[in-house]
Amino acid sequence: MTTLRNTLLTLVPALLLLACGAEDRSIDGRGTYERGMGKADGSASCEGVCGEQAAAGCWCDESCANFGDCCPDKVTVCDQQPASCEGACGGQSPAGCWCDERCAENGDCCQDKAEQCTTDPPTNECYTETDCDADQFCKLKEGDCKLLTFMMVKGTCSDKPDACYFLYMPVCGCDGKTYGNDCEAAAAGISVASTGECQTDPPPPSECFNDDQCGGEQFCKLSTGDCKSITTDIKYGKCTDKPAACYEIYAPVCGCDGKTYGNDCVADSAGVSIVSIGECATTPPPTDVCIGNDQCGEAEYCKFIKEQCTWQTLLPIEGTCTPRPEYCIYLYLPVCGCDSKTYGNECEAAAAGTSIASQGACQ
């Protein structure tokens, strides 16, 4: 094929010269024909000039392949053929470019000849880990997991990375486990089955109302906003595993303990349910909730909201353990305490360990 092609490159232009004599062609020292060229600074594209000569001097006609003076995009623009060596290695592509050993010398190789017609066999192919070095693993294409032990799936020996980036882009490994990203899977010597977390159907978590009802590495996780309260009904949650590691993304949540956590995973790791999304308020909600003085320290009392004494509502009222003042000002602004006694001012009532039932003297 190559010998015939080179013979045609020599004879066909000569025959055309004899038959037509339409173009000014000459033979150079290499035995190839040349014809007049245009301006070197013009466009070397066949756009709009198929069948003619481009401004740069290259040609876009049917015989340019014989003369070797086609514009680079002649095949794709005028012939509408993909200039590819796919399926044509060792010969000529349907587009007219060549894929043989001499195309580089002749200057008419298809653009992907080196990629499509490489003769160098890959040296890092593998089927098992034993085909690779100690610090490598046999990496399969995504989804090419070995579903059966006798299946032979070709992979590539790839290095196991020593460190990975802190970016949570989960992948499901061929071992059925979820990894934070493809780098972490590679570090574990595991190929990727699919992008995203592994889809499993875990057993439904059991109901609970305190951590004692869950396993050692679990906690009773309440729904967001369902923090426990002393005077409200029991809140039921789900026994949930405490994660051993979390992604480093700052998406703050406020825990039921009044503390801000970097994200919901960090809160779960601490065994704390979430009261709200976002950082906790600058002044966290009081945590020393009480319904009587006996639940507070010796120097504290259970302070209720004004006009919220237990005998006024006939229901248990939540208060806050508050320090009793040691000194008060001598200012007479009488208040009636929840013990039905009149005090000179609110400070004196607090020092006595009593909340305020109303302003003014008791009636």
C-alpha cells in the first residue's frame, strides 16, 4: 500500500499536468510537485474556500493531497471526515491523512496517529495486587469492581497516596465502604465503585429517651429543636452511632447543651442533639433549669419569670438557678414575693430566695 501510494504521488500530478496544464507546477529536489503559493501571512484555513487556494498559499482542492499542500483543516472543513487513525493504523484514514510509519516523514499523519497507533505496550497493567509494587494497588476503572472472585478485570498499577486533601466528595469503594473522596479510597488501596456514598439499607434505629438505652458508641439523638425539658413530656429519639471522624466543613449548629459545633457530624460525635441550625446565640440559653430551690446550690435560688409563681399557674414552672445577692441597696420599691411576703425591693426578695409575684406590697 505504501509503495503504491508513493508511486501515485509521483505519477498522478505529472499526468494531470499533461492533461490540463492549468497550473504552474515544478518538481523540487525531493521528487514532489509544487505549485504557486500565496501570501505567507494570509489565513491557512479552508473556511469559505473549499476547492480553491487559501490566502496563506495552502490548497483546499481535490488534488492537494497528491501535492502535499493541503491546508491543515482541509479534511475536516471540506471533506467533513474526522481526521482520525481509529481503525486505520498502518494505512490511510478515510479522511485522507495517513497512519503508517512514513506519514511523519511525508508530513501527512492524522492528528491522533501517535495516540491511536502506539506500539509501546503498557507496562503498568495489572489484574491483582501482586502485579504491582508494595506501595501500589491495582486500580480499576470506576464501576469495574470484581463482583466474583474468578473474574479477571484489567486495571492499572497506581501509587497509594501518602496524604489526601480535606474535601468531602464521597465515593463508594469496591469494598462496599464510603470514603471521603477518591484519594482516601486510593490511600486504602480500594478502587471506586461509584461516585457518592454507598447506598445501603441499615436497620431502623431503635427508639430511646436517654443515652442509657443505646449502645456504648451511640447516643439518643432527638429531632432538631426537641431538646429535653424538665417539665415537658419525655422526648423520644433514635439511637444513633457517634461518628469516629467528621468532614472539615464549617456549617455550624447549636447543640442542646448551648454550645456551637462546627457541623452536625461534630455534634453527633459529641453525643449532643441539635436545637437549631447556625451558631448559638452570644448569650447561650440557661442550662441550670430548676423547678424549686432544692435543685440549686446553697448560695442560689430558683428564679422564676415575674408573675409566674407556681401557685399562680397551678403547674410546675421552669426557673433558673441564680446566685443570691449578698448586699442590697437601701431603696424602698416594694415587691410581693412568691412566698406572699412583702420585700423592700427585688434584691431583698432574691436575697431571701424568693421570686417576684407582683410589683408593690402584697395585698
